[in-house]
Amino acid sequence: MTVAAMHSVSRASVISLANLLLRETPNRLTIISTAIPEMDPELYVVTKAEWKNPSKPLLVQMPRLLSLLEALRGTRGVPTEVYLDSNDGIAVYLPTGVHISDIPIGPKDAVRFLQDVIDDTIDFYFNTVREVESHFWVLARRRGYSPLIVEKIGRGVKGFQSRSSVAMFHSLLRQYFSIKFRIHTSESCLRVEGPA
């Protein structure tokens, strides 16, 4: 067995150990398989992103969902479908920018390193999501759509129940978010279209 192969095996074991230590959390480390095997694949953090509050109408929660997807744009981690009637959240694959060869060789150092990578990656992703969503609502307020107004439109409150208001809000979502999507109401599914 070559030295490189021994390091590869030990690094794979360290990833497994890090995942074992994470068993009480929704987070895991993984490598995304490609058609052509990579010599030094990038690590991804798999986690669950909660976006839906069952007590609120879907319309007011769309910016949160689209912000989650927008923050993944340009990576391999963008989900192709999100079921809008599910309360389970979505599994997201977050690129870490760290490759297998970057993992330290010593087991303790490697596990600490991987735990820091996981924490930093998740913090960066959710901070980006909050920023994207916050900027959307600034724009939406300028056009007359605060979260409270959109919630009333979504609930069909008297004086707010207008198909044109819903259509205008959907148009605003499409203008702001660069990710292309289509909502299939019959399947209660949002599909990401084209390269994200």
C-alpha cells in the first residue's frame, strides 16, 4: 500500500468518525459523486434547512425558500424539487471549499478541523440566506409588499384577496431571485429549472 493510499484511507476514516460524532445533529460530511471520479474531491456538508412554518400561508414563506436556493446557486448542491406541502425542510448540500487532501493526517487534528469546517460552512450559508432574504424584503416594501401584507394576501383576508396582488408578488420574486423556478400547483412542487 502506498503512502498516498494510507493517507486516503485514514482521511476517509476520519470523515466517518466526524460523521459519527455528528449523529445527534442533522449535519453530515459527504463527497458528491461525479461521472468522472475526481482525484481530490471536495467535501460537502449535508444539513437540513427548515423554511416552512405550518401556521403561515405559503406565499409569505416563498422568499425564505428562494433565499435558501439562491444561496446555493452555482454549486452542485441546489435541489431540483421542493415539495411545498411538506414540513420536513429541505436537504441542502453545502460546498466547503475543502478537499480531501486538505484534511490533516493526525486523527485529533483532523476531527477538530472537520468540525470547524462544518460549523463555518453552515454559519456562512445561513448568514447568506438571511442577507438575501432581508434584501428581498427591503425591495418588496418599496413596492408595497411587507411580510404582514403578503401574509394577509396569502390568507385571503378581505380587502387583500386579489389574484393580481398574488401575480405581482410572484413577478417580484422572479425579478429579484436569479434562480429560475416553476411552481406546479397540482403537485404542490417547486422545480428549479435550468442550470442553477
